Amino acid sequence: MKLLALSDTHGSRAAAEALFRAEAPDAAVHLGDFVRDADGLAALAEAAGVPFWRVPGNCDGLLSAAAPEIVFSFGGVRFFALHGHTRAMRLRPDAGIAAARAAGADALLYGHTHVPLLDRRDGILVLNPGSARLAPGSDGIDYAVVFVRDGQIRAELRRFPRDQLLRFVR
């Protein structure tokens, strides 16, 4: 089973939706910044019949009533997800790792820093997919795919090239 994780789309809704179409995930999570982009992904996920989760980011302010931190299960794996601004994740992910551990999670998913990170710390998968914003002059967007099988988890950081994105934009 495949979980698409992306964050910090910052208005690149068409690119995020193209990424969703291209990856055809079994589930997806948007880790904040911008809620309008997450709304578009939620609609695609609903149409595809796949689960979708989201958390608001620091740029979402009052636009989102969603919880700033969530715990969800997918394929027998428990995930703790947040944007990162509420636990000072820009400095280091220690507070998020502690919260994930307290929640009994197998994985911590966060954004905010725009810097991709894939690590294992104290038995917890720590994943920041980077920024899925298609910035001017950028050659693509960053994201992650998490594979879950028989309760085991494996993740990959990926970059979706701009020229391939354009084939999936509607």
C-alpha cells in the first residue's frame, strides 16, 4: 500500500493535484501550508475512494479548523502528523519524536522546514517530504512516498520533475 506525503505546497495546487494523479496512491496526507491546496487533494482523494488526512500549517491561520496534530493508522502502521511550527521542528525534530512516541506511533510525518528528511530515530521513522511548491525556476517539487506492507514501513524521498508534472495538470 502506498501513502503519498506532501507539504508546503504554498499555492501550487495544480502541481499537487498532478502529483496525486501521477502517483495514484492508496492514501494521502498534506502536512500544511496551504489549506486551499489540501482541499483540492481531498476532493481528488474522495473521488478516488482513498483516505486523506491533513494538518494546518503556520500559513493557514484561521482558514483551517483542522487539528494541528493528528494520529492515524494506515496499513497497520500508526502515524503521528503535524506541520512542525507548533513544536519548533525547524530547529530539530526531537519534540515531534517525543510526541510520536507518546502517541504510540511508528512514524512521524512533518513539514514546515522545506528540507526533505528521511531518518529512523529510536525506532520511529522520521519523514519530512520537503516542499511541494512549484517555484519559478524550480525543476520540480519534493514529496515522499511511504510503503506499508504487513505492518512494516519503508519510505522514499522523491522529486517530481517540472516537465513530467505538466503532463498530469488538468
